[in-house]
Amino acid sequence: MLKALFTKNKKRQGGRSQIIATIGPASSSIETLEKMIDAGMDIARLNFSWGTHDEHRALISNIRAAATKKGVHIPIIQDLSGPRVQHSQGHAFNEHFSESKHAHGVLTEKDLRDLDFGASQNIEYVALSYVGSANDVAHLRAQMKIRDYNARIIAKIERADALKHIKSIISASDAVMVARGDLGNEVPLEQIPYIQLDIIRTANRKRRPAITATQMMLSMKENPLPTRAEVTDVAYAILDGSDAVMLSEESAQGKYPSETIAMMDRIIVEAERHEYKPKLNLL
């Protein structure tokens, strides 16, 4: 097992899979963040598809203040929005992926401004949206080097094109995320479980942490308990070999952010009683 880069949440010693929670309006206060840390949150994600730099700066300050109070380090992921168009009702739709449209592959001008901000905040991880090839990761790494931004790169797999180059993408990255939401718009839904397994196994072989994301506990956005299907989904993500699992709307907008994390923690602990893969815990 590779040594963890950061101090792990005290609840999650022993190389266990880690929990990434997206921070938003429902989880922005220091008090709520402390409860989320107590429940088992290891890593905080900021979705740069939404919000201003001032709003993200306030969230970063609160995350770090809560972590300091709890005596742990909570790394932050800056999740770049990438080439997407915002619908007037707030729904996000992808643009066509024309390399000529963007000076830096999938990086947009907004992403470059967000990188400037991320570098100024010493954020630990950058998640690159809509990766299509290892060149996209190389472009991001070059832009980060210009900014003296030493964060590690998470390649988000959410395009069919990425599946053709998955080995080289994973090799070029520091971690990989199976972003099942947008990926489900690109490939038949019935193929998602097997694509997820293939990506995770490839990452395992290449000694890169694998994150499984999107709609893992979505019903807990409104309800205090998950569905049986959601419990099974999280458990099988761990059994597949995921090193981390991620919450999105559940923790950013939901009514029960800390309860959702606590439930996910319980599922992880139980799943790991039945699986054998040692976790990389690079996150």
C-alpha cells in the first residue's frame, strides 16, 4: 500500500476507502463541516461550474477552519467546469468537443481563470472535466506549471472518447474519477457498471487511485435513509476496487449532509469486510 499523502480523518485509519463530499449551500458553515468531518468526510470537492471566486474563497476558508478545529487535514479538489453550456434553468449541457474551439484542449478560458484562483489558494487537487486523451492532461499540467500550481491531477472519465485511451490517460494522471453522470449520456446505461469496473481495475494495475462518483446516495438529498439499491451501489463500488467514493448534490444541496456521509462510511466499512484490495489512499 502506498503511504497517504495527507493526514487521514481519524475515523478512517487503516487504509480504508475515502469519502469525497461536494461542498455547497447545505454544507458551507463551519459547524456543518465539522459534523461532516466527524461523520467521515476525508476530502472536500468544490464544483467550479457554479459560484464566484469570492464564494469559493469563503468555502475554502471554512473547510480549512473546520479541519483545523478537528485536528485533521482535509484536502480540497478544484473541479474545473470544462466545455459546458449552462441552460437558463440551471441545467448543464455539454458542448461539442472541437479541439479548435479551445486553445488548450478541453480547458476553457474560464478554466484558466479558475486555475489562477486555485493556485492562489494552494488547492491540493485539480479535477479535469471531459478528458479525451492523455494530451488533455498534459495541457493542464503545462498550464499549472506556468502558474506554479503544484496540485495533483484527477482525470474525470465522462466521454466515450476517453475509453479508447483509458490506459494512457490514467498513466498521465495522478488519479482517475469514474464520472458516471455525463458518461451515462455518452454510452448505453447498461454498460456503465462494466465500464466502471474496467476503469477501476486499470487504475488499480497502474497504482493510481480510482474514484467512483455521481448519484451514489442521491435519495438522501431529501430523505434520511438511502434506498437499498444505493447501498448496493456504494458497496459494489468498493468491491470493484474504488479507493474513494464521492457525493455531489447529496452533500452540497441536500437536507442531510453529515448523515449521508455517516451512512456511506458504514457501507464502506461493511463492504471492506468482504473485499481484499488494499487501498492506495493517495487522496
